[in-house]
Amino acid sequence: MKRMLALVVTAAIVTSSLAVLAQTRPNFAGKWTLVPDPNAAAPAGRGRGGGLGQVFTAAQDEKTLTVVTSNPQVGDIKAVYNLDGSETKNPITFGGQTVERTSKVKWDGAKLIITSTTNFQGNAAETTQVWSLDAGGTLTVESTNNFTGTATATRAQYKKSQPS
């Protein structure tokens, strides 16, 4: 009887732990629009947005997060990230040149962390984006990159303009 009770209690703890884990992982699907920063020296979106620009679209299922950004010089840029932490390759082509980009995702509670390594003509740079949603539905993306050899940090906030 004690063994049966121990099994039931253990099963209940595992089940509730899995439920809590599932609840802490938000869904980032939707069309997102940059919220202008009134304290920014440059116009909103210029050099801001953590590489996501003024507007981007995200689709998410249990296995992947797909992000499509629009860039006037390059066009649409699509990146697919595996939510299980396995590596994805998301090359970017512009001006006849292809830039290799490899990404990995990990979860830190309710925060999604995307680390990407970009390699252009033998020069590697790393970018990290930390995505989080607040209770009001505002998406905050905190980015750090070292494209210039010095780490640069940006913080951008987005509001969902329509569901995906």
C-alpha cells in the first residue's frame, strides 16, 4: 500500500511539473510591430529591434519557431529555429553574397534565447536574442552582438498587431 501511494504521489509530482513547464513557454506567433522608443536618438527601428526590424511575423508550433523579417535592401528573410535546442542553418543572401548563419535555441523558464553565429568571408560574429512576453502581451527582445568586435546591446519592444 505504501509503495502504491508513493507511486501515485510521484506520478502527480511529475505530471504537475510537466504542466508548469508547458505553461512557462509562451507562444510568440503573430505579426509584431516595433513600439517606438521615445528615448532613442535614432528614428525608431533604425539600428534597433535586435535585427527584427519595424515589423516581423512569427509562427510557432511545438517543434519550431519561424520568423520572417522584411528588409528593404534584401527583401524577406526567413529563419527557422528548432525549439528542442538542435542547430538550424539559416543563410542570408544579398548582393550576390551568401552569409552563413547557424542558430541554437534554449529556454530559460519563460524566456527564449536564440544564439546565432554568422560567418561572412571567414569573419564570425555571434548574436544572442532573449525573447520574453510580459503579462500585457508586450514582446521584449534583448539582443547582444559583436559584429564590430565590440559587444553591442539593444532592447526593443513589440506589440502584436494581428495573430498568426
